[in-house]
Amino acid sequence: MRGSKNVAIVVTMLISFGMAQLALGQSNGQELFDILKEKDSLIFDASFETCNLKLLSELITDDFEFYHDQGGITTTKDAFLEDTKNGLCNLSYDARRELDLSSLQVFPLFNKGELYGAIQKGVHHFFAKEEGQPERETSVAKFTHLWILTDDKWKLKRVLSYDHRSP
């Protein structure tokens, strides 16, 4: 009897997973990938390229948290925006981030078959361009992002930035 209960639980889990995959659909899976790739691009453009803190603020949740293997933990949205303003926006060189598109993966998150979030992970490269010098790669790192769907808008809730190393 115990074995049949375990089989029933496994079958139920598989059916639920299958229904969730059907709910997302093949084309919607690509759509989710594309949406989050675009949001990722906006986040890094707003922080590295344009220093658009207003846009950056709109793209992250109010309870945003950032975990960095070299810079430590930032546990509030305001602290993250302030760190960006005083850090990336005040460098003596132009910083650029480049996503390794072949590494990018997106994993949808469901609650009872309804899409509520996604995990996005990949590898990115960082560059510095100083006046009169060729651009140089400064580091490569891995990232994991937790995106939450709130009121039909995707917002970044948690960031893990890790495995930074020299190129």
C-alpha cells in the first residue's frame, strides 16, 4: 500500500509539472526567455551605461536584495541604488557589461500552474574603457537572478553575483 501512495505522489507531481509546461507552452517559453533577456539588458544598461537610476528603480522590487561574492550583501533597494550612484556611476572609466548569450538560461516558476516568477542564470563579462586606451576585459562572473511577476510586470527581486575571476 505504501508503494502505491508513493507512485501516486510521483504521478501527481509529473502531471502537475506537465500541466505547468503546457501552461507555459513552447512559444511562451521563448517569449519568457526573450522578455527576461530584455529586462536583463535594461538593468545593466541603466546601471553600467546610462546611470539611469529612475529606470533601475522601476525594474527592481521594493524588497530587492543583492549578494556579491566580492562586494558583500546589499539588503535594501535604496542602498543598492545609492551604491550604484556612488560606485558604477562614478568610476574613472567607462564600464560595460556583456552577456554571454550562449550561457543564458531561464527557468519558469509556477504556483499551482500559474506563472509567478523565473530564475535566470548565465555568465557575463565586464570591461573598462579608459580615455586613450583600448577597452579591456576586467572580469568574468556568473549570475543568478530571481524575477517576480507582479501586476503583469517583471521585476528583479534577488541577485546572486559570484565566481568573479580574471579573464
